[in-house]
Amino acid sequence: MSRTRVHLATDHAGMELSAHLMKHLSALGYDMVDHGPLSYDAEDDYPAFCIRAALAVVADQANGIPALGIVLGGSGNGEQIAANKVRGIRAALAWNLDTARLARQHNDANVVAVGGRQHSVEEATALIEAFLAEPFSNAERHSRRIAKIALYERTGEVAD
């Protein structure tokens, strides 16, 4: 079984959490890829980092490589929005263990967004571990709904 590759991006507000996650998740066996930033800049613009991480998730998945993504910020909202602009990404904001698990179970989310200023390092780590460990349920109703979202994303057609 191949290891899951995890693409990680942040803004300045998530840098401490990002550094922790790179070490912690690597130790758990995840193949970690850091999409930046590489140094602290309170004026940085997170969209490029988050979009690059999301693009890498889509590319890996298209090549049959198990991959997920993590985007971090102060609230996680802007980072989630940026990642969701990439075709094929389903980024979900996780704020408790249920939302982290359900994002994978019901929505087959492939990126998790977490607000570094909203949780302690321990809480954020638990959310991300829950997200990464949870499989998609493959339930027909969830697959059907995801397919409708993907159809709209590809064609602009809204399916009932």
C-alpha cells in the first residue's frame, strides 16, 4: 500500500502549526509536501500557496497517487475559498472532529482547511488527523451529490 501524500499550505497565521504538522505527520508515515510560505511575512498573500497545494492534490490524484491537502490560516476561510477555486477540489473547513470526519465520509473532501487562530496546536492536529484517517463512505447518495457538483464544475449545468 502506498503512503498518502499530503500537500500543505498556509499563510503567516498558520506557520507555527504548519511546521508542527510537517514533522508530526511525517512521523506518522505521511509523505508531506510543503507549498509554503518558507518564511514569515505578515503581508503574505495566501492564495498562491493554497492554489498550488490544491493543484498538486488534483495532479497526484489524476496520476493515481493517493493525495490529500491541508490549508491553514487564521480562520481557514480564505484558504478554503482559494483551494476550492481549483477544479476537482472539494475543500472543507473543519472546526470540530465531526466536521473533519464528515467532510471525508460524506463529501469525499480532498482538502481540509483549519484556522490556526481558532484552535490550539493539539486541537488542530486532532482535526487534521481525523480528516486524513477517515475514508469516503462510497454511499450512493453521497457519490450522486458529488457527481452533480463535478458536473456543474465541468459544464456549468445544474442537475436536479
